[in-house]
Amino acid sequence: MLENKRVLGSAEDILEVSNALAVYAELASYKPALRASFLQAHQAMMKGLIKDAGKLRIGKVGIAKGSSITQVAPPASNLKAIMKNLFAYIQSSEDHVLVKSCVVHYALEFIHPFSDGNGRMGRLWQTILLMEAYPVFAYLPFKTILKERQSEYYRALEQSDATGQSTPFIHFILEAIDLSLKELIAASKRPVSPEDRLHYFISLHDSKPFTRKDYLLVFKSMAIATASRDLQLRVATGLLTTTGDKRNTCYELA
């Protein structure tokens, strides 16, 4: 898909990916402390995949491992009260958001409020909680690391279920977040090219005409000569056009 090549897959698999892409494209629009926003996200995530998308389950749910049931989720008749308490915790708890987001993630896995898509919603809602406090979590490879360590992820869930405490799961998720942050920091230390700088500058200026002085206001530690080279390079390649001259030169996207 990323390489614009055909991908073989069932209609359901394709819809699942399309739904997830649509949800993650609208991450900033979801409100982590609002139950209605949570249900709206589930409706979008599971649209066309299950009949009761966006609605709490009405039946029993058990978690199976092999031929045995390892966990029975709370009865459907208790879900409204349980979810009300969970969102009251999100709204009023003074726990640090890193811990709070882990607790919410585990609670959603344990409660299983929906007939399907509970794991997806647990991971999604943790990301949204973290994003509200730290926008960098929108770019963190957090979910990728959970996918790579899937067996450990489920083992941590089982340990928490067995002990009746979310602590083992919290420890595992915090380790995954730490690893994600380290990967992000390592990636951010790569050499920054003139193309990177100009791309970032234009994203802030909405493609409006600008001067070298405007450019330097964004990159305050940059030498004037470096700024001039950056801009002249883009003029030479045809990305930018100019009007005026010397200090009064004005640059604009071609």
C-alpha cells in the first residue's frame, strides 16, 4: 500500500485498514474524557465490520486461550455503570497521565465493552490520552512496538488478570513507551538537510511569500550565509521564485 502497489486481501481486511486510517487521521478531534467521543471512535473503527459498532455489547464475552476460557468479562448489564466510573476516573484522577493511560488501556481490555475491537480501542484511547498531554505521542512508534512484542503484551495482560492488579501491564506498557521515545529521539538526531528545513518552514507559513528575515526568525541560531544558501538552492532547483533583490528579496513557492 505504501509503495502504491496492489495488495491482496479480503474485503474485510481492506475495510479494517481503511477504517483505522480514517480514525487515526482524526485523532485530534476525539476527546479522551468524553464517553460519547469514545463510542464515536469505535463506530468509525468498526464501521461495516460488526453490526453494533459504536454500541456497548449486550451479550457475554469470554477470553479463550486454546480450549480453555482464561477470563470472563463483566456482564453486559453492568457495562453502563462500569464505563461511567472509568470515564469519571479519566476526568478526575490525579494520577500521572502516563500511568492513567495505562490503567485505562488495561481496563478496556479487561472490561471488553464491545463485541469486537476492544484491543484496538484500548491502544487508541491510550494514544489519545497521551496526545492531549504530550502532542509528540501522535508521532511515536508506540503501536508498532506493541505489535512487535505482541506475545509479551498478552502475557502482561494475563499476569494482570491472574493477580487482579494492573501493575504488570502498566510496567510492560511503560517499557514500550520508553523504547518508543528512544527510537524517536534517535531518529530525530539524523542530519537535517536544507530540504528538511524549508519543508518545516513552509509548513509554518502556509506557503505565504516570505523573506530571509522570516526564515531566520524560525531558525534563530542559523548563520545568515546558511539561510541564503538554503533559499538560493531552492530557487536554483525551481521550488522557489523571487521578487525584489538583496535584503528585500521575497520568496514564494513556485
